[in-house]
Amino acid sequence: MNSPESKPARFPATFWTANTIELFERGAYYAMASFVVIYLTENLGMSPTFATFLNGSLLWGLIYFLPIVSGTLADKYGFKRSLVTAFIMLSLGYLVMGNVQNFLPAGSNYTIPVLLGIVLIGLGGSIVKPCIAGTVQKTSGLRATLGFGIFYMVINIGSISGRGVSYFVRSQLGIPAIFFPVAFAFTIVGLLIVFFIYREPEFVSDGKKDGQVAAKKTLSQALLGIITVLRNWKFVFFLVVIGMFWILYVQLYNLIPLFLRWIDPQAPVELYTLVNPIMIVSLQLLITRFAKKWTPVRSIMFGVLVTTVGMLVNVLAPMLFADISLKVTLLRFGSFHVLLPLAGIFLLVSIASMALGEMFASPRIYEYIGAIAPKGQEGLYLGYANLPVALGSIVGAPLGGRLFEIFISNPVAKGQPANPIAIWLIVAGMGVVSMVGLALYDRLLMHKKQD
């Protein structure tokens, strides 16, 4: 007969509460993610370059860079208190973003309120990430792999929910509604769960020291850690190389929405990008099983390759068709037709390739960083695993906006032909450089290990 100790422990209530909070926070974010640059350009009159800078360099930069510091502060002041602060910031940010045109008369310069809204959303998001991930780690015990698998699945379920709700509300109330009431409502629900249900986790990550307090870093230690990591030029090179892969990925929320609205002014961008989380929810376990015997670097490089090829697919539409905005029937259900622009069909393939590439690359990046980190400093280096996303966003988002201006919007405004082929070739080139850099880095590392 099995002893009680042999039975797998259930996840505690706080684990499920944290995942529920993550679902609503991600639902709020992805409700508006696909239309941020469209809102800033079409509704508020900002240039594509500036709009993508605000969305990528500022918003994504804050969300993915600041957890290095905000995670330390969350440890110091407690996850619950930090989460309450974060959701208040998020709700205020979405409230401001959705009412910018109500705050100021038509034709005003909306930069200041938009900056305020984006900074609030970015700061709030940067606090939520380490708090929820930390709760999952502390409450998963010896089943951390399963715990984070559930966590990753919940993120994508939240993404699907947010985009779905956003589409129906936006169709009725207009683009500002994606911020308020949609994202705002998701965030308020998350805040209520944090305030009334969430409990500070009482477990540490090894699952054997229940009730004990894990060691916490001070803010000065966190800042010194940044210096320690940045002094390792080889690791910085690796972060830059992976960051170039994320330059491709961030175009999903920057260049692709602009391009879609150019070929189809009524394009439901959130439905196009919905392909990404649906594929991840459906195929992640299968992809993980398929590539489990691959080395991390092989899996990462294959993910970059798939994404790069997906970007190159977009050059086929302007090469094969004179009018890439011509709508054709993609699916037919009785009298109901699904019509898409010719270029939109190729973009669906591109978006699907991003999801596939992410599934091969993203989970293995953490494994690879753990393997290449100096012995005894694995935890420190893994704390910087999201830096490539920040780097890719800071550089890649405005790059996508600028390419759109140079090759599409500016020539069209002058009555000249657009050149979308050049855009996709340049973006795909980043993926090629990333693969070459990763291969060189891995060869250098392996050569050093053999020596």
C-alpha cells in the first residue's frame, strides 16, 4: 500500500489563484495588444515609427526589463501588496488610454496622456510578472515543470479570451473600447481576486521546506547582479543574438497590424493574431515531446529558422499578384464566406510560423542559459532570460514602424508604388543573422568546454 508521502501532492489553492490572476491580466493585455499601434496611428494621428516606439520600446521594454528590479522589490514588500499596486496601475493605465480623446479636444497633442497610460501599464505589468511566476514556483514544489506548464497554458488561454472579447466589443464600440471597458474590466476582476482571495505563498521552490522563508536579494544585490552579468561579454553577445530573433516576433504587434490595415482598412487584426495562442495551446505539448531529444541550441535555431522562413513567405504575395489587397474566398460554410486579402492569407502563414518558432525556441532558451551560466550563478543568469525580449522590442518595434514608413506609407503618400518585398527581406535578414550568431556562439562555447 502506498504511503501518504508517495502520493503526489496537490497544488495548493494559492497556485490556482495565481494562475487565475494571470489569466485576467493577460486577458487585459491581449485585448488591446493587436490594436495599440492602430489606435495610436489611426485614432490619435501619430506616425508609425513613434507609435511602434511607444508600443514596443517603451511598453514592452518596461514589461520585460524592469522585472530584474521589480522582482526584488516584490520579494521585499510581499507579493500581495505588490500585486495590488500593480493592478491599480494597470487599471488606471487602461482607463487613461481608452479615454484620451475624451480628456482632450479633437486635434490636440495626445502624447502626454498616452505616455502616462503606457508607463502605468508597463510598470504594472513588470510587477505582475515576477509576482505570479514567483508564486507558481513557490507553490509548485517538486512539480515545478508541470506547474510552469500549466502557467504557460493559462497565459495563452488568457490571450485567446482577451482577443475574442476585444473583437466583439471593438466591432460595436470602436477601437478605444479595447482599453476601456474591455482591458479595464479584465484588470478590475484581477484586482478583486488579488485583494479578496490571493494569499501570500508559504512554500519555497524545493517543496520540502514548507513554512520557511527563502533567501531574498536586496535591491543593491539586484543592481550588482546586472553589473556581474553585463561584464560577461559572451553572455551579452548571446542575449543580443537571441534578441534579434525577438525582433522578428515583435512585428506581430507592430509591423503586421500596420501592414494588415494597409491592405484591408477594416482588417480584424486580433483575429489574425489569434492564430498564435490557439496554435500554442493546441501544439505546445506535442512540439515539446517531438523536440525533447534535441539539444537546446538545435531547438532554438530551428525555431528561429521556422520564424524566418515564415517572414519570407510574405514576399510571395507581391511577387505573384498585382493586387495583394484583392479579397478571395478562403473558407465557405453554406452561404457564409470567409474573405481575406491575398496578402492576408500569406500573413496567416507567417503568424503561424511565429507560434511554431516560439514553441521550439522560447522554452529551450531558459534551459540553454542555465547550461551556459557560470557554475553557482545559474539563478542570477536565469533572471535575465527575458532581456532578449526587451532588447528585441526596444530595437525591433520602431524598426518595423520605420520600415513601414520608408517602403509603404511615405511612397504611397507621394503617389509612388509601395515596396513590401523590401520590408520582409530586411526583417527576415534579422533572423538569418540571429541563426549565424547563435551557431558561432555555440561553437565557441563548445570549443572552450573541450579545451
